[in-house]
Amino acid sequence: MGEIVGAALVSHVPPLVLPEKIRRELNDGEDTSLFAGLHQLRAEKLAPLNADTVVVIDTHWFTTIEHIVASHDHRQGLYTSEELPRGMCQMPYDFPGDPELALAWEAAASGRDDTWITAIDDPYLPVHYPTLNLLPFLQGDEKWVSAGICQTADAQDFMLFGRLLADAIGQLDRRVVILASGGLSHKFWSLREFRDHEAADPDLHLSSPQAAAADRHVIAKMLAGDHAGILDFVPEFNQHAPEGYFGHYLTVLGALGGRDCTAAGTQFGNYEAVAGTGQAHIWFDL
């Protein structure tokens, strides 16, 4: 019997993989706390678990008619972002996959008429930076599996996707960590204003005070383990465009038991703004 041994909401923002000099230039001379926070999260929480597999819910991988999971045995190459090719250019990546888990996740939806999951091992399938930007901080000896965000799904669909992941893990001999790779509120500044708001202070640089208040409300409930309260708040939070329809968090929550989950969070680094969006690293002990 496999088990989920840890989970986290983690930020993947581009400044994480920029040189320190540039990170400080963007942030009024200070480094982002998110950089050290990811290293600390690995050292204090992820590494001691000796997990077999890390599953990443990737908020830049959008699907449409089904949930899709990467089922490659191994992924290796160079990555240049189509979004930010100056800052993320020819980044090397090399990590083993877990096709057995991906196929079990697909099989967990077999015969259902309320959801669809497909495992894909096409060598030309793109890989996205919400997965790749985590590797320099979090990669150890684990296998890594990425899953997309279905843009036609709602909260119920994401929660079911997570529950089926838990079912698949339970059928295998696996110790699994699930990472919700994405932000909180996710509204950018306009192009003409953008360069005035690249620093990390959310009270000065988040897209709006209302979005900052909503992010802090969600973070407080994560830290308290009040996931039912977050679910009740999702309709209001949607007004602030949470990244990936908040599907990264909702998928993880579905895997952890949904409304009944009371796993309290530990925050690594501060709550910060990045280009108007809300970002935080929060680990959930199980």
C-alpha cells in the first residue's frame, strides 16, 4: 500500500532561477525570501521523508477535454520559456519519471462518466517551468511526475482528480509528495506599469489591496489547517483570479481528503508579490 507522505503549495516564479544580482535589482536591493524558503523546505521537510515520487500539479500546463498526466520514464533536455526567454533560456533539466503511477492514475478514472484522465509519454510533449523551476531547489533522488490543469474543470473536478490520485497511490508501493506549483491571486500589472511593481512587498506591489487581503485570508486558513474554510471561500477568491483556477491547490486537497482535511501548514519564506501576483510556500505535514 502506498501513501501520501507530504504536500505543499509552492511558488515557481521566474525570479527564483535568476542570478542573485538580478533578484536584488528587482527587489530594492533585497533578495526574495522565496529563494531561501524553497531550499529550507527541501532540507527540513521534503528530504527527510525519503519519498519515492514527487507529483507536480503544473499551473502552466493547460488541457481542455481531459486531465493529462506525463507518463515518461525519463525527461531530459534544455528549456527556453516562450513567455520569458531572456530570463529562462536553455535551462538544463534531467529527471526520472514514474510511468507506473501515471498509468495507475489514468486507470483510476477508467469506466467513469464524470471525469477523464489520460497518461501521455510522447517525447515531444512540452514541459513547463512550474515543474522545471522547482528542480534546482527540490530535486533529489525521487521520480517526478507532472500533471496539467484542465481549463474546463471546476472545483469539484479538481478535487476528484486529486482523490483518484490518492486511489492510484494506494494501489502501489510508493511514498509520494504532491506539490501544488502555482501562486495565489494572479493578476499582473499592465505593461506600462509593470516595471514599477517588480519588488516583493505585497502592500505596495500586489495587484490590489483586496487581492492581498484575500491571499492573506487563504494563507491564514492553510496555516490553521482550515481547508473547509478555504473551500467555502473559493467562490469569493475566484474574483482575484487565483492561478490555474486554483486547481493546483484543489487537486492536492482532493488527494488529502477534501473538506475533511485538517493538515496544518508551515510557511517557508514570506508572503510576497511578484509582478502583481501573490506568492507563498506552505508545507502540509501529514
